[in-house]
Amino acid sequence: MNPNEVSFRRMTVRDVDHVMNIEKASFTAPWSRNAFLGELTENHFAHYVVMTLGDELIGYGGMWVIIDEAHVTNIAVYPTYRGHKLGERLLRRLMAEAIAKGARKMTLEVRVTNTPAKGLYRKLGFEDGGIRKGYYTDNREDALVMYVTLPALGEIVDAME
């Protein structure tokens, strides 16, 4: 699989069933179908993208952009496609879109035990901001809040290539 063959586009309602497959394969407390539908049809702050390889939807990411801050709501790559730096490409895409929409900062929460994700976020400049105690509903695990000051759009685009 060549990571350069993936493409990105805005998520649509028609994508939700495929996104749900990735969501269920990726998280112990997956979002509901209705949660995604609400994000796509009712939340004016929400921006979601999907990553495709040919005709196959293999990843997605979402964020809310409010004034000058973007908050990553979720991001996932289908398990069989992990290990090819696709999560990094997906997050860089979200960062570029956030910058284009006027965001100067980006935040997210990650399970304190999710070492691979924390490594990716730190690689892209995210720093530890604090702990949300008992944040995750499935097992009351703490979340690490991470944040980054977004660079200029050109820097993100150059790094995507």
C-alpha cells in the first residue's frame, strides 16, 4: 500500500455507515450513528473529512472550529491500514483545514494509556496541557489534554507532501 495514493474529501451523510465500521473497530466506546449525523447536519462548528484509498473509505477525522481554536473530536484509521503514517497524514490534513478556517490553536483529548497516539501528537508539536479525570465513559480512564499552536498554513502543506 502506497500512503501517497490516499485522498481526502469532506465527510457526507452517505459516509456514516463506513465511518461507523472504523469507529467500532477503533474504540471501546464508539460514537453512535446519530452522533455523527448530528455533527454533519446540525453542528455548524463541526468539520469532518474522510480518507480514501481508491473507492475504500479507510479513515476519518473531525473537529470543531470555534473562533480561533480547533478541537479534534475524533480521528481514526481502519486497523488494517495502520502503520503507514496515515494517521499523521489525516491529522496534518485537519491541522491545515483548521488553519484555513482561522484557527491558531488546536486541542484534543487522548487516553493516558494511548502511547502511540500521544507519540504522534507530540511529533506534530502537541504539548501536555492537563488531565481530565475519569473522562472516558467505558472505564473512567483519565484523558490527557494536549494542545498545539498552529503554524502557518504553508508549513503544514509542505509537511503533507
